[in-house]
Amino acid sequence: MDIPESLSTLAADFNTWRKQKAKISTPVPDSLRQRAISLLDYHQTGQVTAALRITTLQLTQWRLALQLDDPTSFVEITSQAFTPQPSVSLELCFVSGEQMSLHGINNQTLLSIIGALKS
């Protein structure tokens, strides 16, 4: 069982990185970003952002970027056996003399048509 990284350990690593970075505009390393995101499983967003001295927007952007980098898992769908239902032919003769012929419909469709004609 993996023991989750503590918030204070990562905060110390962020402080070390801040002191050692060459320029103020140097982006946060991916390893620190990923570790910050993983802490969201154990801490609230506000706790993580406060301890690491980052913005909620930064954390959200990092999380979205990480989700885009992860390929979607392939989900195999098993095919269900096709069981053909018997088809029905229906011929309706109306009082007005009009006729309607339906061929190749299944029982469920037939029941729906009869229900519609009753109403």
C-alpha cells in the first residue's frame, strides 16, 4: 500500500524549486505539478493551493492538461447475439376504402401501431 505524500513535504519541495529556479518566469516542473494534482485525492483544493502557494486556476489547468495527456482506456464491447424476431405483415382496410399494408414489422411495432389506432 502506498503512503500518500504529505502536503508539507511537497510544499518544501516547491519552496526549494522557487529558490533554485533561474528566472521568475520558469514554469513549474511537470513532476511537481503531478504531485500537486495527486494530493487532491487526500486534501481539499484550498488546502493544496494555500500550502503550495499556487492559484486554483493553476491547479485546475494542470489537472486538465494531465487528463488530456492520459490516453483514454479502450473499452471492449462484446456483441450480443442477434436473435431475429418473426416479422409480421399487416393489411388494414378502412371504412373509407383506403388500405394500408405493412410488411416486415416486428411484434413490438405492431402493438405500438394498434395502440395508436385505438386512441
